[in-house]
Amino acid sequence: MVGLCVGRPTCPWRLTIKGLHSRTPKPSYRLLLAAVLSFVLMFVDHRTSYLEKPRYVASYLVAPVHYVAHLPTAMMQWGKEQSKSRSQLISENASMERQLLVLQQRVQKLAVLEAENARLRQLLNSAAELNTKVLTAQIIGIDPDPSRQEVVVNKGANDKVRVGQAVLDAKGLLGQVVEAGASFSRVLLVTDSSHALSVQINRNGVRAILAGTGQVDKLRLMYVPTTADVEVGDLLVSTGLDQRYPQGYPVGKIVSLHVEPGDAFMTVEAAPTAEIDKVSHVLLVASEEGEE
């Protein structure tokens, strides 16, 4: 049949094949359309606030994705717990009972110190905020981008979480909330390269700016004069001057000092006190005024 179409431009077989090719969509046009639409949406989201409400609504749909992504880790942890032998559980229980006795003794000492501190503040006619409101949350995801130090927690606007709220673990400041969805929030860690906060050396009160480096175990003090009283091992605590973090919480500990001859500033590196890469549960701290 193909041989019959030689030299015949109006051959029905040739017209049929040409028609099939003409109906095939070109992938390049669809890719170009998707790219243009993506750039338009990114520009509108960056320059205006029109997409805040749709993003808030979309967070309800994204939340299950975070939970599903966290599910394998949770199941693995559950499997490990179920595989523990009876002797291990008995040993752990005995160890926890000993730790409980030690902690109870420490709590008694802290109660005495808090009562004494309250009396001193009353003598100085200064109001003391002894009870800070906190909200416990669980980390359910991390940012896959190596240039960003962010985590996702399972509390959001429905739990009265707000942007800028400080986040701590058991050992120090972890970061702050930068996005509060309906049922989850994104937390920018203190180690992120775009993050900085005001701190002071606990030993002598010297203030400085502590910045993230993008590495999970390293922070850096900015513009520290070579004449400053800074030592390896000094504890850095938040000053509260930035109106973002509460005052007096540990942030990092100085681990190295380096001075180049002729330089006006020294290179000071610190390690975060919070267990950035190990923590699974965090505390979201309310502002000093408190939240209703």
C-alpha cells in the first residue's frame, strides 16, 4: 500500500500519519507555560500579600504530607521500643528512678532559690515574671535545602503560635518561628546563615552579635575587638534587646579564638548549647506580656 503512494502528495495514508503528528502536543510549550506561571506566582508572593490567605488555606492540605513524611521515622522508633527486652526495660526503669531522686533534690534547692529571689525583687520594687507560658511541640520535618537551617513543628496558628516566637530545647535557644501555618510552623534555627541575635558573655556582661554560619555545630561572634575580655568556655546568653528572644537563655559557648596580627577584630567561634541535630521536642515561649 505504501508503494502506491509514491509520487502522490494527496495519498490518504500520508495524510493520516501527518494528522496524527499534528495533534501531538509539544512538551516545550507546556514547560515554558509552567515556568512562566511559576515565576509570576513567586513574584506576586514576594512583592504582595495576595497569596497569604491561599497559602494559609493550603497549609491544611500540606499538613498531612509532613505527618506522612514523619511516619517512617515514628514507625522505626516504635519498632525499636517494642524490640527491647524485659531486662533492658527493668534496667532503664531503675536508672530513671535514681535520676528522679536526684532531680527532686535539685527541685527543692531551686524552690528555695526562687523564693529568695522573689523576696529580693520585692525589696527592689521590681516585678518578677516567674512563670513563663510555653507550648510543647514536636519536630516533624527538616528543610532538605542544605543552605537553610529550618525545621517544621506540629503546632501552628490553631494553637496560637505566632511568627517571631522563640523556640527552645532543654539546653538553650533553638531558633524562632518564621511561618505559622494552620497546624504546623516553620522554625529558623540559630545556626542558619541569615540569623543573628544579641547576646552577652555571662561571665562579664560583654555584649556582641552572634550569627549563624549555616553549619549545625558552629556559630560566630561578629566584630569582637581584639582587646575584649573573651575566653574559651565563656557562656553566651540572650540579652532580650532584639525584642524577639527572652532574656537570659543560653545560646552558645565559645570554643575558639583567633587573632591575626594587625587586625582590629578577632575571630570568635562558638558552639550552640541547644542540641540542634538531636532534639525531637521543643518549647515555644510566649512573649513577655504573655498570650491569652
